[in-house]
Amino acid sequence: MGVDIADAPQWLMTSWARTVHCAGATAPPEQIMEAGERLVDAWSRPDRHFHDLRHLGDVLRRVDELSQETHSPELVRLAAWYHGVVFDAADSATYSNKGGEDESASAQLAHDELTALGVPEESAQRVAHLVTALVRHAPDPTDFDCAVLCDADLAFLASEPQRYKEYLEDVRTEYAHIPRADFVRARIAILTKLLERPTLFCSPLGSAWEEPARQNIGAELQRLGKEQRKIEAASTSA
């Protein structure tokens, strides 16, 4: 189950400890590290192929890129740690609904664990609120912390072509139990909703990712449209 903690990038654990301390934790260092190790283990489960430790690291790095736009960067970083920690891709309906991430359960876990580490109640509640706000990725534009977290979580959409291709492969592997026709149908619906948004990114700095993200999504939709037509033609002739 998971990976050995030694296999996790060392900067992750250092960042975790520093962030928790900055958020006001009063627990002993070993208790803080144990909590971080549990998070790393959760993010490293073998059923995770995209929503994994690499994704967590990417989101944390993106939060750092946008941190000057936040009011409480340490709380946004903690929300990033917990934003997808409760995850289950086993249900065939999860992909079209919430992608397997359970934001409500993740938010509750964040609140409970952070308060146990001595983080003030108000701060723990704020982290939980930020995690819950990712359900629809439609933050209040006046809530800069929430905007930054949402943008950091969607930043992979603006990846370079090769990295975006890897992302697509990882997502398909994560939901390999879903029949291809169902996956393609759900994927088209998700991407179409994204393109219909006036903007994908809400923070000023995140807006730089808008055009490459829309290009990636548009190109993927074209490929999926062709594949869907082939699937439907094959089904009709069968």
C-alpha cells in the first residue's frame, strides 16, 4: 500500500512541516511528521495514476507561483495537501461526477487533523472551506485564496503537449475499469463544460494559463469527437 516515505521528494515533507508550523501548529515535531507521512501514503496509493503524489507536488508548486496573490499562503498550501486526499475511482459514476475526489470528506479530514496538530480552529475551518470550494472550481473572484487554489489545481490543463499527453494517459489508466465508450462520453461532457466557462482561471497570474489550456482542451475534444463517431459507427454496424 502506497510508497515508502523515503521515495517521496524530500522537499515535500520539509514543506509540510514548515507550512503547518506557519499555520500555528503546536504539536510536537514527530506528530506533525507522522501526519505528513499519512498524507504522502494516501496520495501514493496504487490506484492513483493522475491524482497522485506528482499531482500534489505540481499543485503545491503552482500555489507557490501564485502565492503573492494570496492573503494566507500557508492555509492555501495546507488546502492543497488535503484537496484530493480522500479519493476513490472504483465507482463507475465517479468520473463523470466528481472525478473520484471526495472534497467533503477531505475537508473534514483536514479540519480534524489540523486541529489535532494544534492549528487554531479558525484556520482549520478556513482550510476546510478552501477544500470544499473545489467541488465546482468556480470560486468567488473576490476570495483570492480560493481563486489561487482552484487555479493551481487546474493548471495541468495548460501543460506542454507532451506532459498533457501523459496526463491523458494517466487519467485513462486511473479509470481503466470504465468502458471506453462511457469514458469518452463523460470526458467530452466535462471538457465541453470547461470550454463554456467565460474563464478557466480566476487569479491575475493564473490568467496566463488560459490560452494554452483552451488549446489543449480544444484539441482533445476534436480527437474525442472522432473517436466517439467511430465507436458509434462500430456499434451501429455490429
